[in-house]
Amino acid sequence: MNTIKRHLLFSSVSVILTLNLVCGILIYHYSKAGSDDDNLYNNMELFSRVLDQVRDNHVDRDKLSYSGLIRNALRGMLNSLDGHSEFMDDKKYSMLLADTEGAFGGVGIMVGTRDNHLTVIAPMADKPAHQAGVMSGDRIVRIMDQPTKDISFQDAVQLMRGKVGTDVRMTIFRPVTGETKTFTLTRTIITVETVRDLAGGKEYPLDEDGIGYIRVTQFGEKTSDAIRQALERLATQNMQALILDLRDNPGGLLDQAVKVSELFLEKGQIIVSTQGQRPVLHQTRRAQAEDPLLDVPMAILVNRDSASASEIVAGCLQDLKRAIIVGDKTFGKGSVQSILPQPDGSALRLTTAKYYTPSEKVIDNNGITPDILVTISSEEQQALDHQRTPGGVDSFTDLSETDRNKYRSTPDTALNRARMILQGIRLHFSLGQPSGTRQVPQSN
């Protein structure tokens, strides 16, 4: 009997030890696998092995180089993270620097997307594209014999830029006439004027109701200074209200979005906050301007192509009840891209944080919803694009007089709505407030 008990006890202990051993092996296996997933050296060993195998065995081995393979791997890695991170070679990084500084070799057109087509938003007056006859609304279908549908927006822009004095061949389709045209344009120095009046100039006249208008096409290094100068010119004319047009503005520098916002805010008010993985990216930016414009009612125009820095300004002034937002819901690009230069002249554009409005609304993938929603049709947008061409609709010599009249007479619905709102605010305060006082408008 004792022998049987000892045998059962031995068997039980053996089973328990075996189970413990199996469990230990499984735990070790999975923990090892998990650690290997995040082990730099093990994974770099895999990367190096695959790199060598590709370099040695690919059918076009003579066309491959380690430099090219690694840069393509970096592009793939950064592109897989999100829609805004990227690896930029030295040429692309130089283009980015030139873009923010406002001077580069190009043909003189603002481009964007319309119905998923690369489209001319507006040619710049007296620049190569305008002189050759490129018009607002033209769809760019080929650049240097490369179809634009097969390349990214950024790569299309890079193809149009280059060394001053060199040529770029561009094929456009003009929807209003159904024509396809090819232009050979010689690149020249392009200086981007990011701040303009309604006519595309620098005069900034008031309308008959004392309403000023400033259009901001992007946020470059000198944008806030240019807006301040425009405000000073408008103030000398006794401006009663202001429209800030951020439509089709793709964004730009965060610092400039902050400086533009603080031109209209009391000192100390929150403009935007950022949050990321690293503590240094947890920041709150506040207004610091010494002499902001506080006593003039404001409306801001936005549309679906207003993005990034544009959304920061619109979201901030909306949250703080400083401006009424009019137009269509914005793009929804509310993430911070840090530029990390590399020793060889290349750089990483890496998404490192997200933007939050003063009320902590998330801009990314959500956009800014206007207080007054004004959605326009593609036909209205086409007419407005035509009106932006230097010389206006009359410069479209290949249009019939009937078509020119149609485009000429198409109203800017969002702009007119903003004017009506500001007129109503002015009337309300002129009737309801004691003489000499004015309050900042409140939107709901």
C-alpha cells in the first residue's frame, strides 16, 4: 500500500514538474519573441542580411546601390507611419526650405486639388505660367511627360521647380473649353507673396461698408509681418470690420500661425497646445502681442482645402469668440511635423505631436466646423478660380462672351455671407451700445 502511495506521489510530482517546465519554455519563447520584435540589433541584422541578398541576387543587380536601396527603405518606413511623415532627399529638403523662405526657381502658379485633379488655383501675375496663358482652373495632366495621376502632390510640385533658366514642359486640360494644351515654361525666381488684398495686390482698400479684407495664401516666415502691415494700412482708413480669408491655404509654419492669431487676442490667451510622446512636445502657446486689434469684429473664411496652420488660426479665434468662421469644413490636418536634418543634407519630416484648440478640440482628422456653413458647387468654385486669374475672367480669350459673363457674374457666396454678418454686427452695436464703445462679437 505504501508502495502504491509512493508511486502515485512520484507520478504527481513528475506531472507537475513537466507542466512547469513546459510553461516555462512557452513563457520564455513568447517573451523572447516579444523582445526580438523590439530588439534593435537583431532586427538590424535581419535588415542587413536582406539588403545584401537583394543587392547580390536581383536580376538588375548592376542598377542597384546600397545608397539607393537604403533611401528607398527609409521612404517606405516613413510613409508607412502616417500620411505626413516622409524621408526627404537633399533636393526635396532644399525645396522645403525655399518654400518657407518664400523664394525658389519655378513657373509661378499656385496649385491644389480639385475633384482629385492637380489644378491651377491661380497663376502669379507676370510670371512664366501667366505670360504663357495658363489659367486658374486648368488641370495639370502631365509634367515633363510624366502623368500627374501617378505621382504625389509634393513630387508634382518638385517637378515644376528647379534651376532658374531651365525649362519645364507642362500639359494642361481646360475643362471650360475641353482643350488640351502643352506649354514649355522657363523657370524664374519666384517670390511668394503670402498676404494680399481682394484684387491680389497690396493696397487693401475698404469696401463701401468700411470692411477690410486680407487673404492669406500660406504661412511663411514673413506672413505675420505682412498682415500687421496690412492692418496698419486698413486702420488709417478707419476700418470698421475685417475679413480674413484662409480658403485654399495649406498651412505652413506653426510659429507664424501663433503670431497671426495673437494679432487679434488679449495677451496671455491660449492659442494652441501640442501633445506628443516626449515631454518637450507638451506645449501651450499663448498670445504675447503688445498691441493687438481687439475692437474690430472679424469673420474668417475657410474651405475644405484650409489645413494645418490655417486650422490653428480659425480654431483658436473661433474657440475664444474672437471671430465668426464662415465657409466649408476644413481639411483636418492637425498634426505637428518636426524636421530632423541629416548630415548628408537629407532630412526626416516626422509627425511628433498633435494640435489642440484652446477648448482642447482635436483638429486632426476632424477639421474645424464653421459657425456659418457655406458649401459651394464645383461650378461656383470654377468661376471663383477664373476670377482669381490676373486680369480676371476677361483674360480667358478662348471663352465665349456668354461664358465670360457667366463666370464674371458668379458671386462669392461665402465672402458675401461674411459681409452680411459683419454688417449686422456693426448695426447691432451702433444701435445697442453707447457711443464710442464696441465689444468683440460672440459666436455660438
